[in-house]
Amino acid sequence: MAKIATRKLNLWYGDFHALKDVNASFEPKKITAIIGPSGCGKSTLLRVFNRMNDLIEGVRTDGEVLIDGANILDPCADLVALRKKVGMVFQRPNPFPLSIYENIIFGERIHGAGITRDELDGIVEKSLKDVLLWDELKDRLQAPALSLSLEQKQRLCIARLIAVRPDVLLMDEPCSTLDPQATARIEELMRELKNNYTIIIVTHNMQQAARISDDAGFMLLGELIEFGKTDQLFTAPQDRRTEDYITGRYG
Amino acid sequence: MERHFDQELKELNEDILKMGALAEEAIYKSVEALKNRDQGMAKSVIDNDALVDQLELAIDEKCIDFIARYQPMAKDLRFITTGMKINAELERIADIAVDIAQRTLELVDKPLLKPLVDIPKLTAVAQKMVKAAIDSFVRADIALARQVLSSEPEANELRNLIHQELVDDYMVKDSSSTPRAVQLLLIARFLERICDHTTNIAEDVIYMVQAEVVKHHPEKLKKEN
């Protein structure tokens, strides 16, 4: 069964129709990339999956978004539980102005109750190990997170997410501020993480989408034009608009 | 506005066309040399092969450079990868023309074994297939590529006829004819190999145009014929 499935998903920002009848299935423990020109609705789609768009005034949605079979657009959906289950990594890493340690256990402090110091230490160690930062940072866990390099900050943000044991990681241009070496290392990390998580990434970098994703979708003007296996989409797209975009002839 | 990218693709297309023209010329001259017992022409085919080799390397280099700089996708990626493969096929075709020229040099100073009838016929089929294969690539013409594939049985049949005639009517009956008959047998085999290379080109063109792999999948060709 798909981890996430959208059924006739529509979204409006006031009068602006930002997502139009989007139907897609996101497979568990796979990386799915969403590509498309600026303003095509790809980040909006990503933010639907943990209802981040709810924070924007005038947003209206229609249709269904099923995660593990449950419609998260249901007004009764538990948003705290949803955002624990579906975490998000942003374009610019955004650690809190706290220590490295406090950043990682921040979620636990919100979601967890009665957790012991030893358990917190264990979560910090495991989360940092999962993002391959433990060896670098184990001796300076109390240092301010803001003192880290950009790449370390992005890894820390991923560690902060996985500390609350989500199922799905949403990544909105996670490497756009990183240099090519740091980008390559984050991509390697994503490949490791997909063994345990369902990852959906929005990226402008088509080569990145081609390199790391299993499935890929192309969006244009709020529509999901094409969705399928990444190798198929990048070697033999079925829709002329996809072909024009990925060969740089769009517009 | 034409992009630099498109300009480079166009240049690559022209280079492959040039490679095709060189290969076609090599086949024509090698068989003309055989028919006219023209030693000079046979030698010119052998000498010109260096040009073909040079162009093959230049095209390969351009393709690799293009991939490195532009990371082409979709139809551009299929064009470049197909272009590289067709480049190699054309170089092999030109090499085979050299083989024919070398066999011709073995024959020119010996008495004619028999009037050449079926070898020119097979040559005509091979030349037609080479031309159609190159044109199908340049024009991205699937129908023409399929026409190349459907010509293969004719080439095989002609080669078998030549083989049968040379063995049964000459080699078996008169062993002194064997050295010359073997050269002609080889030439027929070379011409048929040229036809095989054109079918590879045609299969690559079908992949380039419609992203369908028909190579080693004869059922796909039958289904659509």
C-alpha cells in the first residue's frame, strides 16, 4: 500500500488555484522527487502532507490525502501527531538558537513525557549517528547549534526530525544552500535514510532528482503532469511538457 | 533564439552524417575496385580509413564533452547515446570496406573466377541499407528504420546464394579455384556484416525516437509490422 496517496487534491490560496486534481501515490521507503518550474505548486503539495499550509490565511483544500490510509485533511485529524509522523526539512537549515543537544531533544520535550536523562542521551546519540554527525559532535553537544557549518546545521535539522521517529521526511530544496561536496554527502545520507523513512523531496536541481529518487513527478501550473519511475521520466517522458521542461526547452 | 546547446547538437548530427558519407564512399569504392579490378581505388579505401578513425574519435569526444557539460535528459540523452553507438557502427562499416579492399587486392592480379552477378546485387542491398539507416537517424524516421530491418532477410538470402554457388560450382568441382573463391566468399560475408551493422543502427534509431528497445526483442518488431 502507498504510504501517502492523494485523491483529486485541490488547493486554493484565496482565489488562486494552486493545486489542481492531484492524484499521486508515494511508496514507502522510497525517495520521490517532485520537479517543476517556480510557482508550479510543488512546495505547496509538499506542505499539504503535514498540513503546513494551514498556517496561511485563506487556504482551502478539497479532495483527500491518505497517509497510511487515513485522510489527514479530515478536520478532526490530530495535527501534533501528524507533524510528528511527517517531518519537514527546509531550504535553509533552521536550528533553534539552543545547544546541539537541546535542538535534538526539542521534539521529545514536546511529544514525550516522563522521559529520563539517559533516554534523552540515547536519543541524541542515535539521531546524530543516523545523520553521521556523532563522531564530529559528540564532544561538543552543549555548543550552540548556530555555530555549526551549513551542512552540519542541515544534518542537525534532519537529526532533530528523526529524533521523534517520524515515518515520512519532507525535504524542500534541502541542498540549495550547500556546496557540491556537502550536497553529495546529504544525498548519500538520504540514500541511507530511505531504508527507514519515506522521503519526498522538492528540488529545482534536475540532476539531483535523477540521481537520488526512485520515483519522480513533474508539476506545471498546479497540475501533476507526469508521475512515475525516475529512470523512465528522465529518459523517456510520456508527456511533451515534461520533455520540454527536463530538456530545458520549457518557456 | 537558438541555444548553444541546440547548435552543438546540430553540429554533432552533421558530423555523424559526414561519418555516414565516408562509410558509404568506402563501400562504394571497395566494390567498384573489385568490379573494375582497380588496384589504385582499393588502396585509396585502405588509405582513407585513417580519416574515418579520426572522425570517429572526434565525434566520441564531442559526445562525452556534451554529456559532461550539459547532462542531457530525455530525447537529448537518447540522441547523444544513440549518436555514440551509431558512430561506432559506421566506423565498423568503414573497416569492413577496408577488408573488402584488401581481398580485392588479393584478386586483381589473378584471372577472374566468374562474372560478378550476385555480389553487385548484395552490394546494392548493403548500400541501400546503409543510406536508409543514416537517413533514418538524421531525419529521426522510424518508418525508414523499420524498412532497414525488413531488408535483412534479402541480404542473408543473397549471401547464401553466393556461398552455395561458389562452393558447389567452383570449389567442389575445381580445387584450383578455391583461393579465389574463398576471397569472394569472404567479400560476400563482409557485405552481409555491413547489413547487420545497419540493422543495429536502425534499432538504435527506433530507441532514439520512441524510447523503445527493439534490439534482441524481435517480437516487438513483429507486433508492430
